[in-house]
Amino acid sequence: MDNNDIELFCTTEQKTKDELVSLLVKGGISYLEKWEKISIFKRRDYGGAKELCVIYVNGNQKEKALDILREYNAEKAAENRRRASAAKRRRERKAEDE
């Protein structure tokens, strides 16, 4: 790890890590991936996970990496809103049918 590296994000979810790393690579961002063990006493704070993946990027690429992270988070938020809306419509139709 370089003195100029900064922590971009951390996650316990492999899928999230894979998606974000893929976007970083596509964006030409170099990164460092470190897996840290989660103490048995702190696992409840991390949903029972045993490891935490921490992704670092070079400080010179910070802004571009943050843009990628913001875009990813916005897409996930929109996806969650669509799912919630679809679930609400299903519940409403079910209530009408009863």
C-alpha cells in the first residue's frame, strides 16, 4: 500500500465488491483490495460476516473513483426504489382481489 492510497469503500458482500471492482477497472482506476478479519465480538455489526473487503485507490484517482462509486450507489438506490414500487403494486392488487 502506498502512502497516497485512500480508502474508497468497504463491504462484506462479495457481489458488491465484484461489481464495483469491475466498474473501477472499466474506468481505468487502479485499486488495492485487502480483506480484514472481523472480530467475533464485532460480527453482529457486520451482519455476521467474518471478513470485510476494503478497497483503496490512489489519491490521484480519487475524484474519478468517487464519481464511479456515486453512480453505482445511485443505480442501486433506483433499483431498490423500483423493487419497492413493484412490491407495493403487487400488495395493492392482492388486496383488491380479496
